[in-house]
Amino acid sequence: MVLKQKKEIKKEDSSIVIKKLEDFGTALVKEIQNSQPPTFEIPLRTKSNVFFDEKLNYLVLGDKKEKRTFLSAAQAKKFMQTIAIANKCKKFLKENSHTSIRGLFYQLKFSLGDDLDEELFSEQSESNPLIEDLEVSLNVKREDLNLNTDRKGVVAGNMVLKDTFGGEETIIDCSKQGRSGWMIPSDVDNGMEIVSLEADYVLVVEKDAMWQRLNEDKFWKKENCILITPKGQASRGCRRLIKKLSELNLPVYIFTDCDAWGWYIYWTIKTGSMNLAYIANSIATPQAKFVGVTMRDIKDYDFLKNLTINAKEVDLKRAEEMLSYDWIKRYVQWVEELKIVLKTKKKLEQDALQGPSLSFVGKYLKEKIEQKKFLP
């Protein structure tokens, strides 16, 4: 099918974000002019302020906020650092230039003035949380501030994108990327448009090696799907792309290892994560379903009994943590799966499905999807 979408124009997007940054600064200036201490509020990004919204079916940030004021010995430096980041991001937007969060750190490290032998930031661990403060305060994503993170994730399938970047327009056909696939950038919104899409569903495969196996078999072509690997835990850009595809009414199926770590990859895609609850509406895909691998598969596929491996202590601890999450333990099927892992102290990798033959994994996935043998 050919998708008709409103064109995304970077210049318009940038002007909106620039206006938010300018309004942020103007409010502080007005407080100073009125002889008031410049102060701004930031929603708290702590576990105590994150909760699962049962109507939305994903994790969201609560209403708790903290004030940051310049006239406070404990807060003055963070206040100044936040303003410096906002100012630098405005400069990037006006220049239509991008950098990484690491690049931003170096841009600001020694920026207090030529005559001051003192650094504004000592470590990147100081600047990263403040970028997140700006995101949540201004209701924007860091990508909207022209800040990129590492690319992570690969796609193959019948999808064509138009990428407007660096003053050039590039057409990307994800069905013609060979063995490498299309590498997902950190920003899949600004200047990125899905031109056409022909698929019945999205299949997200935890491991890159398994993605390569399915890509070599042209699983995406035979089954008419979009094949994605986040290469482990999904990045923000990868989760955002999955969300966008789900918004185009494509079912999303997740395929991971049968252990708490693999299963948690599924849950971060489905419900978001605590540390990114402030942008869950952009990256969580509550419609996603889990296709495997499960402990139940050991009963359904005899050969898997001999291919389990011992779960490590960290695996069991992670399983116990997952059992404590309200949004997971509300599902009886998931409670049973986690309890079996804790009882047997075993786990199963998706790679084990290559035991009978290299192409068996495709048969496994096709059978499960056709029979709708999913976990919620």
C-alpha cells in the first residue's frame, strides 16, 4: 500500500522547538526584571513518580515536580548548566546542525569564559540528566533538540523511506539493503518520511545473529513482514520506529530469548521503561504481542528439552524483579512463565530453534503467528 502522509518539514519543526526554548528563557528574564529569583520547575524522574496507566497500558510520569532556583547554593550550578544546554541547543537548531550528546558535552566543557580557569562540566554524567530535564520540561525529545545518540537497530522489508538530512534528500528502499539491512538512526521523525509500506505485520527479533538468519532466508519477503532487530535492548530510535509502524495499523510481534532479560526487552517495547516514562507516549507500543521463546515451547517442541541452559543468579534475580511489577503480574501466563524459570533455574535461547535445521526458526515463527500463539 502507498501511504499518504503530511510531509515533515524540518524548518517548521525547529521553529516550534526554538520558540519553546525562547519562552523558557523569557520567563526567567521576567522573574529577574521583577526582582524575583529565577526559578523553573522540572517533573521528577524518579521511580516514586512513575506509574502504570491502566487506560493507556504503558508507564507514565506522575505529577511530582521539583524547583530549581539560581539563588540556591545547592542548585545554582545545575541551574546554570541547564541554561547553557538550552542555549547551545537553540544554536544547533538555528544552524540546522546536529551533534551527539557526547559532542554537546565537549562544546560546553570549558565555556565559562576565556579568563576563567574553571570547567562548566567535569563529566558527561553531569550533562546527560540535564538534557533529559529539558526534554521533559519542554515536552520535546532530545532528537528535536538536534541531539543524536548511537544508531542501533536494523530493518529489512518492503518499506521505502525518504530521508531529508544535511541538505540532501535520499530514498531508502529497505527491501534492497542486502545482508546489512537499513541501520535505524536515533531520529526517525524529523526529516524522515515513510513513503510506501507493504507488510502484514512487524517482527522484532532480539538478536542480530538471528535477524541475519531470517534475512538470509528472506523471511520478511516470504511472510510479507517488516523485520527489525534492536540488537539487544531497543534504543529510543528503534522503539520510536516500532511505535510509528504500529500507528499505521501493523501488528507488532516480539521474538526474544526465553529468559528474564529477553522478556524485559519485550516489556520495554510494550509498556516503556521507568527511566524513559516521560516520553512513553512516543515510544511505547502497548499493542505488541510476544511470539516467543517461552518455557511452554519446551513441551511443544521435544528437541528443546535437551537445549536448555542453566540460568545464572542475575537471571533469577531479574525474573523475581519482573514478578513484582504490577503491569506484568496482572497476566497469569507471564506469572507462570517466570515461576517456571525460578523453579527449574533454566533458560532457553532463541538460537536453540536452529537445532533441527537452520531454517526451522522460520517454520516456528510462521506456525505461531498463524495460530496466534502469543503471550499478552
